[in-house]
Amino acid sequence: MKKIVLSLALASSLFSCNSVKNLNTSNVSQAATLLSSLSSNSTVQQISTLFNLLDTNNDEAISSTEAIGSVAENFNVLDTDSSSSLNLTELTGLLDLLK
């Protein structure tokens, strides 16, 4: 229940930010829910789904403005090539942070 409340709080706070006004709110909500459910037992498939939900402009990368939650909090750690964006391989590094 705590994760659901936190997900809803995160989603609602994101909706009020100017940088995400044009995002598909359904995708952001789904991404927030998926992100809150990730654990050390999560799979690459779940990370791939999260990647697709966060990549709102479909450019095969997640920018810092597209990142939410623990992805945003750990963006610089995950961005191993310092390109200011995350590819799918870099996002799978989130699994290591969950262990």
C-alpha cells in the first residue's frame, strides 16, 4: 500500500511540473507504478518495459527530463558513457542498484 501511495504522489507531483506537461500521463503513471514495484528480483523485460514508458519522444534514449523516481535520482550513475541520456543497456544498470 505504501508503494501505491508513493507512486500516486510521484505521479501527481510530476503532472504539476512544466517539463512534463506534454507527456502522456498514462505512460508516466504506468512507469511510476512499475518503478515502485521493481526489486532485486526484477527482470530485464521489466526494465525494457520501463524504458519504453519513459522514452516519451521515442528517440531510443531517456533524457534527464524523461527520467522519474529512482531513475532520475541515479541518472548520473546510470549514465555510464556521460552522454546525458540513458540507453536500454545503461538503464538495466538499475537492476544492480536494487541488489
